[in-house]
Amino acid sequence: MKVNREIQPNAGIPGQFKLPLTDNLQLENGLQIYHTEKHKLPIVKINLVIPAGSSYDGYGNEGLAYLTSLVLDEGAGNLNSLQLSDEIDKLGSKIDISTSVDHIFISLTSLAENFKRTLELFSLIVNEPQFNIESFEREKKKHITKIIQSFDSPEYLAANAFQKNIFKGSVYDKPILGYANSVETITLQQIRDFYSRYFLNNDMSLISVGAIPSDDLTALFEKYLGNIILKPVQNSVKIEFQKNAGKIYFINKEGAAQSEIVAGHLIKDRNATDYLAAKVANTILGGQFSSRINLNLRENKGYTYGANSGLSYNKFIGYFTVSTSVQSEYTIESIKEIRKEINFIREEIREDEIAFAKSYLIKQFPSMSETYSQVLQQITTKTIYHLEDFYDHYIQDVWDLTHSEILNSANEYFIPELLSFFVVGDKEKIYESLRTIDDLQLIELDKLGNKIN
């Protein structure tokens, strides 16, 4: 039969992708386990999710959660810091600890044959940290140096100013790292108190992926983590966030050849029903290389090497951002172009843009579950935001989105009146020109993100 190549084939949903099966388990002490059995490689990865991030620091103690995470694995049980590190290294294993605004994550990677011993060491870190004074002072000193170095980076200055002012008045309005002066005052007793108050609670969860059956895994977890007495936690109160009118916030970085720009505002939380529609809209706006913002600022104007937008989420709230670094002389023009693109996408989205964005997200989805780390991250995200069966019908849900749903989400998530710009650059070169944007109040900040009177 001769094929008529002038007739376009009917478009259909791409082949469905089946996610790896996850078993929901529970230890006798109540600890929730989410295990995905995967035998492609002889390794096991786990991630302990503890609701104890920087939002739990308290004012005046900024950096407390992060510093606790640094000291946590500096000796545990009967092993000092060096002995513990050597034991883990000899097994070819890895234990990492990281901090976000909402959580501390303790993760483990091990060969399946060495998992039992690695898990034993992991349990010591979780349940029996030493918190000795020598390790505390050493890690504290290193961390203060890191903070000072971070505040010398234009990218960090812009990100910190964004967080401090967009989330102003809430538990999210401080940097995860803390400030040098706040970390300087933190004591070892505060570290111990923080651990005692927020760790080992019944809101923790454990995600695991690897070459081990669920029954065997449960038995090992019972042996090494089943003796933990999980403390009840108080029900968290829903936090209210203020959405303020857009402004331009400026931080001087003397001698800077470029301006770092971060723009954005608060959006709905991760469980909003129009999340996927907004994700498609953002893909079109700035979520991939051929997006409108990148094509405008990079390809058409040549102001930057790259510009992007994103939707990010904390436990209680989300936020929309546009980020780029431009040559100083194009700072004002870049701000104007970003605002233009925000306004334009609220008015018109072409069908070919929607088709491309859907295809991009659908084709990208299977690759998010290829590696052990990706599966671990996906299940962690699912657990944190209580997404239930979200990923099971993700492809179909993206495919079924209508033009009106996507355009409506653009109007819900990209709001010109709320869009604030955080600009880090050389004051002598760009500050006066920022005044020419009449409808946005110009506010100068210091390097910590505080308003300069």
C-alpha cells in the first residue's frame, strides 16, 4: 500500500510509562517506609526525611538546622568522626546530610552486599550522634567561612534578598545557611536541644530504592531503626503569606560587569488543582531552552547567555521566579522584556507552543525514573507533598490539558502587579536608570537583604 505523505497522521498520546511499584511499609514503632525494589544495579539507596529544616531555626538562631546537620555525622555511637568516616569509606558507601527550608535529609548509598553494615552506621548517626565540642567548633568555623563566601556571590545575594523579602514575616524569610553573626552565637547545647526537639518524631518517613526485597529490608530496618521511640509532633498550623505589590530591590556589587536579576512572586501551593496546567505554561514561558524568555533575551537580544523561569515549592507555599545574568548596560531593557513576556503569555498562547510543551514534559517524564537517585527523589517528593497517585496518571493528565486551562493558569501564576525584581549590580552603572521604571518602587538593600534607610 502506498503511503500518502501529504496527510498528517492523527496525533495520539505517546505510549504510557509504568512507574516502578512502591511498597508502603511500617515498622512496629510507626516509622513509615516507602520501598521500590530495583535490581538493575546491586546497590541500595535510602533517604530519611525529617521535618526539621531552616524554618524551624527561630529568629536569632538562623543557621541552626544547617549547623546541626553538619555536626550530626561527626562521630556517633562509640566511633569518633574519623573512625566513622573510615568505616563508611571502607565499605565503599556514602552517607550524606542536607538541609532545605522544611526538612533535613539523611541519605545513604551502599552496595547491596554492604548494606547491612552501612545501615548499622546510618542508625548510629540517626539515633546516637555524639555532638562533641571539638567537632562542633570545627564545623561551626568552617560554616561561617562558607556563609561569608556565599554573600560575596551575586547569585546568592539575589536569591537571599528574594527569600527575605518575598517571604517577609514568615518562617521562610531567612537563608538556610543562616548569617555569620547568628551562627557565631549558636552553642552546642542549642544543637543538642534542636536534635532532641525535632528529630526522631512520628512525622519522619524513610524512602528506599534498591536490590533488596521488601521483607528483607523491613527486617533490617526493624533491627537497626525499630528501637527508635518516635515522639509525637504538634500539628503544624497553616501559615498565611502576604502578597505585596511588585517593587525593584537593588543591592550594590561594586565593580560588577553584569547585573544578576531574579524576579518573582508567591503562587499557590504544590497541591493546587491547576499545578500541571501552570507547569505547561511555565515551560512555554521560561522552562526550557526554546522558551519565550530565553529566545528573547539570549537569541534575539543577546543580553545574556541564558534566562529561565520556574515554579518552586515549599511545604506551605509556592513561588514563581525568572532568573538571568545580563550585561550591565542591558539591565533596564532586560527588566522591560521580562515584564513584556509576562504580560504577553497572559493574553496569548499558540497551539503549537502547547503541543511542544506537552511533548517536552511527557517525553522527559520516563527519564525521571531511570536511575536509583531519580526514583528516590520522585518518591521523596511524592511523600513530602502527599501526592498519592499523581505520577500514575501524569502523562494522561498532561495530554488532556486544554488551551483554556493552560491560559487560565498563566493568568493565575504570572501576575505583573506582584512581580518584584531583585537586582545585584554596580550602583554607579545602573542605579539611576532603575529609577526610570516609574510604576515600580525602587528600594536599596544591604548585602543581607535589609532595607537601607
